[in-house]
Amino acid sequence: MSELTRLTIAEARDALAAKKFTAEELAGAHIKAMEATRDLNAFVTETPEIAIERAKESDARRAKGNVAGGMDGIPTAVKDLFCTEGVQTTASSHILEGFIPTYESTVSMNLRKAGSVMLGKTNMDEFAMGSANITSYFGPVKNPWKLNDGKDRVPGGSSGGSAAAVAARAAMCATGSDTGGSIRQPAAFCGLVGLKPTYGRCSRWGMVAFASSLDQAGPMTRSVRDSAIMLQAMVSYDPKDSTMANEPIPDFEAALKGNIKGLKIGIPKEYRIDGMSKETETLWQIGIDWLKAAGAEPVEVSLPHTKDALATYYIVAPAEASSNLQRYDGVRYGLRVDADDLTDMYEKTRAAGFGREVRRRIMIGTYVLSAGYYDAYYVKAQKVRALIAREFAEAFKKADVLLTPTAPFPAFALGEKMDDPLQMYINDVFTVPASLAGLPAMSVPAGLSADGLPLGLHLIGKPFDEETLLRTSLAIEQAANFTTLPQLLRAGS
Amino acid sequence: MTYSIQGKTGDWEVVIGLEVHAQVTSDAKLFSGAATEFGAEPNTQVSLVDAAMPGMLPVINAKCVEQAVRTGLGLNAKINLTSVFERKNYFYPDLPFGYQISQFLHPVVGEGIVALDMPDGTVREVGVERLHLEQDAGKSLHDQNPHKTYIDLNRAGVALMEIVSKPDLRSPEEAGAYLRKMRTILRYLGTCDGNMEQGSMRCDVNVSVRKAGEGLRTRCEIKNVNSVRFVMQAIEIEAERQIDLYEGGGKVVQETRLYDPDKGETRSMRSKEEAHDYRYFPDPDLLPLVLDQAYVDALKAKLPELPDVKKARFMSAYGLSLADAAQLSGEREIAEYFETVAQGRDPKLAANWTINELGAVLNKRGLSITESPVSADHLGNLIGLIMDNTISSKIAKDVFEVMLETGEDPAKIVESKGLKQITDTGAIEAAVDQAIADNPTQAEQYRSGDQKVTGWFVGQIMKATGGKANPKMVNELLRKKLGS
Amino acid sequence: MKFKELCVLALDTDTVRRIARLARIRVPDDELPTLADELSRIMDWIEQLNAVDTSNIEPMTSVADIRLPQREDKVSDGNAPEKVLANAPDRQGNFFAVPKVVE
């Protein structure tokens, strides 16, 4: 492993500024790492030519003194649900295999304008539906964190490819998208920092939709500072997304200055659920102690409908998805299975094009919206969702930020828990409530499980207060001092 | 005058409700920046949004909202300050998203009223149930290839207003009058061009029949009827079909039907009907549409004078008959033309010339008022010439013929052709004297009591003066001379 | 008869067939029972929401606390059939083509 791939964005930025190496060298080192870690299956499409070209452009800008910002020259992986002009975009679905967008998503365009160097498109759960990156048409992704039992671990999902790539030092950072935990849970499983901004902070334009009222893009990085730098480059007010707030955009890195003295840390008592691993519970307490030591004040808060969030999510998200995915009909792009009759063509195309989990969720979504069930399921779920959002608003009268675990247990072995969708859905139990309420939330690596797998702590902030979220995360990062490398890298280097 | 259809078991009443789909007049589409113009090359007026590419999102066009609200105000309807866009989910190749963005539970406009002037002089008020905004679909072409259907998305995403009437209509004539009135109102407002041939106004017709005093029976919906005449025909044919069914011991099933004007029948569209469950839910890509009362009030203040108000004013201010006022206010352009003609002139004469003389020519030539070969200013001038006795009404008609050909100012025509009326008493007296002297027999006839011969003399004198003698003066002088 | 078949499923095979048809996803008949069982277990689990008291609660419309933005009526897009048709599985001239639809 090259020294260059070990750097954080902040370190690389400073070194590039000091002309210690070029963006092209940095890109080259990452392309090599990307090739060396192909066994992880983290990328659906590698774009080394684009990376070298953009790195050269970055070097040229730097030579003229026109550096575009902190992300200029930074090797970045892009989740394969951001549409990229001229580069295949599949959302890891057979139905979009070979689809080459003629446009660039706002988020990936922002990163491009900020000078970031795209290495490739990362593997993910098909249409972001999953928590282990096992539903991809292009095969599962392996977590670079391994144990000595010979079994591969899942990287979490749905942004599993992004998480694996960043953890394996094949990319310095990656975009993720989070609908119910798809940035935060894989970040926790792979020992990374994953931030889901407030709903409406990042534009959804050009991002393949899963559930429109929940989807939100965010950065996946190896440090809190990097998270701030990358988020800065991703956000912009985009009039093409009608659900975006035209909120002022703060200087996120500047928010890391200062301390958290006097900050009220809400501890939601309902997050102590059955089935949470002992070490997860212990780590949570340690996290509380760290923040206390940094001058913050823990306060107990109550979110009574936490237990209903998952069921609510599994009505709302499939309902929206069933409608969002109606466009994949084999008419204008993507897979078509030929047939003489139109209905036949639709049914065969969609049966062949969608994987099992996607088909399952489309069916659930179609069912809960169908005549006679709409009020009982969809409207009911939106009411519970309103209750959940209201409870968060109450909690934030007492607290500035909330602290919980990110996931109830660490990364499990590939092949486990796969037969039972309900077992799989439990992964998102701590991340889903913030998604339903549209709140910013973040996972920070905080320690290792007894057998040596990363565990994350989860912070939830007030709407559009990513600054407090980042500052609090930094306090955890500093206290945790999480420096362990994934086994893959320890063995290989 | 109640319309009814006589069946074997007695008289049947027809109950009709209309759903008008009116294309909103706007430059760009409802949720994308692509153009709306009619007749463009296939798939050229299509944005990535209209093609439902992955990740594309809708952004609403302010003008379309404004047009819907203005139409609501024009229909005297309640404007809902909060309305919601929902997705209507179904698969069809010309529906790229697999859903139509429409308004279902919460339309932007609620109940309103349309007043119809019936031929017998009565006014019928018809209720409007609602008006909502929605997207149009693309076009499927079935005749380009024997094995394939071609899809053109130019229309996909164009804004439509769906205006739903209450089941208040009771005859094909009322339905026709409603459609014509609706078109008039939309055109006055400039919110839809009302062009049924190009499909910018389409109509679904709900028809049921019943015996007097009954509640509503099962209705059928006849989809996409594209002219007023066809709507009227379709209603009659469908009503008769339903009556035959009932009287034959059968039942009417609620379904969607198609009107075939060539065969003169309605046909079931069961194939499209199959398993419809639209799974409406609020579109999560859009928030509820919230309007301010002040915004609505401002649009209301700027609304043009609408046909009913204009008609009443034409009657009170100009003293026109109901029929004339209704006809002149039927189209905004005609009303404007008329008011220009009538400016400072006898309004009845102006109405008469606009409706009868000009109207006949336009009808014959198939022209609209805006294509009139005679401008309103010139027609006004012509009436001015009649009123100040420069020319007679009869000469005016000749002048009008020339105006139709040349488009010239009537004063110029009168001048150059020497058509100015002779009002000089001496000249007319000479012509009268001459006529009497030349025709002693007829003069004697008059004197012996046959007054009818006067007309004959007038004709002679007019002929002698090239029609230019003032007929009133000729009459007066003739009676004086013959009587002496 | 297996125990599973004795249980009343939230979704029977007819319902699953209907839903699959609505969603235009072909499900072979022999897969319907398994799918019905899977979906039923998910729906049974979702039923827990019935216990939540939501009287007097308005369903959430959006977490975004803003007014729906409106854009100006300007032609700013289109005129790019190549971009629109670039990925078409069956392009005929400047049209998308599908198997003949019988009206």
C-alpha cells in the first residue's frame, strides 16, 4: 500500500498545496489500490482514464494558481446511483445495465467542479435497497475488515461499495446515499465517518431515486474533518429539486473549531433495545463519558415511537419506490426483454431486470398503495411518521444533539441473515428514525468489537445543524483515537 | 322544454356530466422547461424530465398555476389555497414515469358555475365540480409500422386543466352549449386556445339515463371525444344504447367507452379498463401547492371582462337585444371588433353590420373575425357615412363590397367612385320633374288614387341618379309634386 | 398439508398475483405461494402500527419545511432528441418503439 493512499483529504490537500506530489501521482496510487483490491468487488465501473485526465486538469489548475478548493485533486469514488455523464450508471441493477446517462447529477457535478478526481462507480445494494450490499446484480461486496474465521464480512449497505473502497484505501472518499441508514450503517461496519445531511441539504437531481422523501446524498470519509471538506463540495442550492431548502450554506470545516462545552447531549432511552449486542451497549456508555469529559452535558430524552419507526419506514419507502421504479419499463432506456405483446414485454423485462429484494419491495409498496389498503397502511404510516418527527422536535428542546449506537451489532458474515428479510431490516433500527424525520445524522468510528470489527456511534442533529453534528463527532473521534487498519491492509502491506 | 327520449316503456331523461381537458396556454411544460408548441418534429420538445430519465425531478411552472387559478376565477369557483399533487400510477408506453402527476383529493379549484344561454332565451346554470392541474401524456402512433407502436413524447408533460362538471346537463344541446361556453370563457381568459381539432381541448362524457323522478343510474364514460358535434352525437347514441339495454331487461355496466363517429356507435374499451388501480399518493418530489389570498385577489383584479358581464353591458349600454348581445360577446375578438365599430356611432347599426353583413361574408369565406378583410375602423367609418347622410344604406352595401375586395377606407371609395349622396334639393327636384314629365300615364294613375305607383317612380328617379339621390328626399318631393 | 398452509396469510396467492400484475412483474405460478408467505410475514410485522394511536394526527406530507418553489414560464430545455433517445432499446427514426399496442 502506497503512503499516498493512507492520507486523509485534509493531509492530501495540504501536501498538494505544498507541491509534495501531484494530483496525477495521487490518482495513480489510488488506481493501483483500486486494481489491487478488486477482490472486494467495490466498483461496478472503474474509470482510470477519467481519473488521470481530471488529475492532470487539477495539476494544471494548481500550476496556474486556480485551485478549485479543498477537494481539488482528491481521488473520489462515486456511488453508482449518481448519474454520471458518459459513464455507465446502473444503481447495481440489471435493468439499468449499460445505461449511459447524457447528464451529470448535481452532487457529482458539484464534486467535479470542486476538482475532485473520479476513480469509478461503486457497487451498492440494488436501487439502494439493502443493508449488507448483497442485493447487487453485480455481486456482493466484501468488507476489508476480516476475522480469522475465514469468512468474509459484509460491508453494510446500501453504500457498501463506497464504504469498502474508502476503508481499503482504494479511494480517499466516496459519495453515499442514505434512505434509512445507507451511509451510516456501512460507515460503522467499515470503520468510517458517514454523514447523512438534513433532507434538502444536497440536491437529489440526477440521483437514481429509491424513496424520494427520504433519499439524501452524503460523504463517506476516514475522518470528521474530511467529512466537512467533502460535504462542502457536495452541497449547493439547486432549483431543479423542488424539495430543497434554500438555506445558507455554512463553512463546515470552520465549524470544527471550538469545543462542545455545555452542549446538551440527548440520550434517547428507547434506543436500548432487545437484541443489541453487549459491546454495542458498552460503547454507547463510553461515548457518553467521552462527551462528558469534553465538557458536554448528557440529558435523557424520550422518543417513545422509536419502536414503530422501522415498520413505518417499510411502508413509506417501498410505497415511494414502487412508484419511482415504474419508469423502468424497457421503453426508453435500460433492459428490455423482447415480447410480441406490450404487457408481456413489461412483465418479462421487470421480472428479469429487478432482483429479488427489489421485486419484494415493489410488491409491498404496490400493495400498501392499492385500493382499500392505502388508508390502513400508507396514511397510517405517514401519521406515525408525523408523530416521530414531532417527538424529535420535542427532544431537541432539551438537547442540542442526540447520541445513539449506529447499528445493533457489527458486520456479520456474508451468507448470514440473508434468508430472512426481517432479520436484515433490524440493521437499520437506529438509523431509520432520523431519516423519517429528515434530520442530519452521522456515524463515527468509536472502537472495535471483542473480535476486532469496527463499531460506530451515531449522532443526530437539529435540521440544518450539521455544524454541531460535525463538532460533536470530532470530539468522539479525538477521544476514540480510532487508528486501527482493516486486516486486509495489515496483511497485504 | 325538457329533453327526453321516448322508449318502449315511456320517457327517459338523460343525465350528462362532462370532463373537459384543456391544454393550458404556456410556453413551457408543467414540470419541465421543454416547449409546448404544436406540430414539432418527434421527440424534439422533450427534456430529460419528460423522458423520465433516472434521477429527474419535476419543478412546477408558475404560469400554469396562474392560468389554473384565473380559469377558476372565470368560472366563479372557489380557489383552494392549498392543493396537492398526487401520482396516478399506471403503465403505458406514452407515460414515461409510469405515473401521471395530477391532483386527486385536493384540486386547486373547487366548485363553480357556468351559465348557458339556451336558444329559447332562458339561462341554465351548470355546476362545475372541480378543476385540477395535471400532465398530458405523450403520443402513441399505431400506423407507422405493422408490428410496432411508435412513441413521441412532445406532448408528455404539457399542462392540462381537467374541468369536471356536475351531472347537471340534461340534453345533447345543453352539453353542446356548455362546451361552447367553456371554450368561450377559456379563450376570453387566454388560458386555453380551445382548439379541439389540434387536441388542445378534449372531452370525456359521462352519460346515464333514468325515468323521471328517479335517482342516478349507472353511468358510462365516453373517452376523448374531439368535437362539439361528436359530443352531442355520442350522448344521443349512448343514451339510446342504455335505454335499449334497460328495456331489453339488461343492465348497464359502469365502463369506459369509445365513440366511433363513422359507425355511429359507442364501443366498450374493456381492454384498457382491466385491473385499474391507480394507487394515488402525494408526489414526494413536490410539496403541497400553497397560495396566498393576496395572490388570488391580484389575479382576480386583473381578470378581463368575461362574456356574461360583457353581454349584460352590451344590452344595457348599447340597447342591444339578448340575441345580438350574446352573439357579439361570444368571442372576445368579435366583441372588441364590435366595440371599435360602435365607438361614437349608432350601436344598433354597428351590431347589425357586424353580425349580418360582415358575419355573412366571414361565414361564407370561413374566416375568423381577426382575419376579416374589412378592419373595424373602416366598418365604423362606413357606418359614420350612413349616419351623416353621405351615403344611403343601399349605397353603403355597394361600398362594403368594394371594401371587401380592396380593403380601402370607405370615404376614399365614395370619393373616387363619386357615390356621394345627392342631397341638393334643386338637383333632386329636377330629376323628379323630369320623371313626372316623362311618364304622364303613371302620374295620372297616382292622381286617380293608385298610391302604389310611388315606388315605381322612386325606382325611376334612383336609376336616373345612379342611386345617389337621398331616398327620403325623393319620396317627399315626389308626393309633393304628384299631389299638386 | 403443511402447517404454513393452515395459517391465514395476510396476502393469499390471488392477491399476490393481482399485485404482481399491477406492478408488471411476471411471477410464475409455482413461485406465488413462497412469495405470498414472504410478503405476508413482512405485512404481519408491519401490522404493529395498528397499535399506535394516531387520532388527531395529520399525515406527514414532507419533512421539508418550505413552500413549493415555482419556476418561470421559459423554454429552457428540449431540442435534444439525441440525448433523449441515446439509450433507447428500440429506436425507429426519432421515435421510441414498442410492440404494437392494440387499441
